[in-house]
Amino acid sequence: MIQMTQPLESAELLAFSRAVDAKSLSRAAAELGIPRATLSRRLARLEERLGVRLLRRSTRSLVLTDSGEVLYRHARIVLDAVNEAEASLRRTDDAVRGELRVSIPQISNLALLDVIADFVRAYPQVRMQLQFSSGMVDLRRDGYDVALRASTEFEPGLVARTLARTSFIAVASPAYLAAHGTPTKLRELREHRCLMGFARGELPQTHWMAAGKKVQLDGAFSSNNQVLLCRLALRGGGIAFVPALEVQGHLERGELVAVMPSVLRSDLRIALVYPEREFVPSQVRAFVDWMAAKAPETFLPRGEPGSQREIAARASPHGERARKGTRARAIGARVASRAQ
């Protein structure tokens, strides 16, 4: 039970929050410019006021308790609000400034990286930290403001700003299918070399999604790098379940073939996520708005207009009809614009 008799001090909340972010009392003290003993006293005083244990400390690690996780989420909101209030009083212009921590997965989309680079140039007063992570970070616990995710659903308490929609599809090279046969039933997949990804970027997958159902599989190879899975499939290494965006060009050139495209499919959204809260720092809002305006173009097929559903449609048996309809609409739109 909470035994608090005095209001919490911002210095105590800052010491606690920085210790969690740094995962080390010594590192947190150095970042705050105070002795480690002072930081430890502030944490002890905070736990005494609340009457609960917030951190389990050892010589090598810091682990949040359940109560500590709750306090950390609220402490971040409070400290962000205080920082923004102080910054707003110091501002003499409308320039966006402040710290921004972003997590994105390892990607091969160079155009998307260019969009991020353009943001850095456009907002020179934003101190941005961008980390490429193969796993799924916990935004609140790990201290990130924004993360780029590709998923069918997102955790409660996060705002998701959709950038694109695509699908996971199964693909293999013509040479592999000629040598091992083309599966036409889900149970036949167990007889093939299945190239598996990592669930949430952390553990090797044990199944693929087919028509909304899980198909249990024993993977011949597992990796959290989608580009590598595509390369293995191209070289006849097996059947890979990868984003349609990654293999669109290979499908069009006949280097890869979709396997059971009407069944082996899982729709997903590519989105920016950030914690849901009443106060959103200006630098976070600026980054999300910038990406929402400019990043979707980087997910479209090169040299061809359309939506992500059209990308996925090209991998299905009805893809040719979808392509013809898209091209007809595009030609009509150009003719109409010239007539105006």
C-alpha cells in the first residue's frame, strides 16, 4: 500500500526515470551530473515516500518491479510536460526543438531513410537518436518516443499512424518448385524447406498464417532479416513467407513465384506508433506528421501509381486483372488532367 505523506519531487522522478533509461545507477548519475550516492538517496527517498519497491538493484543490472513500471509510465508523462513547459517559456520563436528517440527495424528501403534524413535537415534543433533494432522495443520502458512497426495489430495504449498496408506472402524460386514440387495444400508444406522469420523480432517463428489460421511448421532456416530470407528463396533455398513489398520486383520478373497466394497470406499495417497521452511533445508530432506526409510514397512500386492492396493483388491469381484496371484508371486520370 502506498504510504506517501509528501508530494513527489521532480528531482526524485528524474533520478528514477534516468536510472531506468540508463539501466545503470552509475551511468544515470553521470548523465545527471551528480554523485552516484546522491542518486541512490533520491531513489531510496522516493521508495520510502511511496512505500513500495520500485527497482531491484544488483551490481550488474536494474530490474523494474510491477509498481516501478506503473510509476515509470506516469513519470515520463510528467517530466515531458515539465520540459515542454520550461522550453515554451524560453522560446522566442516557433522552432521545433527537443530530444527525440526513434526505433525502426533493419530495413532495405533507402527512400525511407532519405525521408528521415530530410527531416533531420529540416529540423536542426531537434536532437534525434535513431536506433535500428531487430527486436520490438517497449516504448515506455526503453524510453523511446516513436517506433516504426509492421504488424496486424498494435499494443493497447499506443497511437498507430498508418504509413502503408501490405501482406505477407509465400514465395519460392521456379527452380526450387521444379525440383521439389509446388504445394497445393497446407499439409504439404511440412514436406518442404520453409524459411522462417522471427516472431516479434525475438524468437524463431513456429507457424505461418493461412486464411486467418496458424499452420505449424518446422523451419529449415530462421532469421529476423527479411532481406536474407528473400535472398535464400531466390537461390532456391526453400519457401519464404515475406512482405509482398520486399519481393514485388522479383515476382514481376518471374524470379520468384507466389505459393498458394489465395490462402498463404497475412495482411499487415506499416505504422508509426507512439504512447497515447494527452500531451504529445512538439518534436514527436513534427516527426510523425513529416513521415505520414512523405513516407507512404516510399512503399509504392517504382514508377507505378497504386495502393498497397494493388501490390498484394499482383501476387494473386487475379493480379493481371488488377494491374489492367489500375493502368486504365491511371491513363484516364492523366487524360482528364491534360484536358483541364
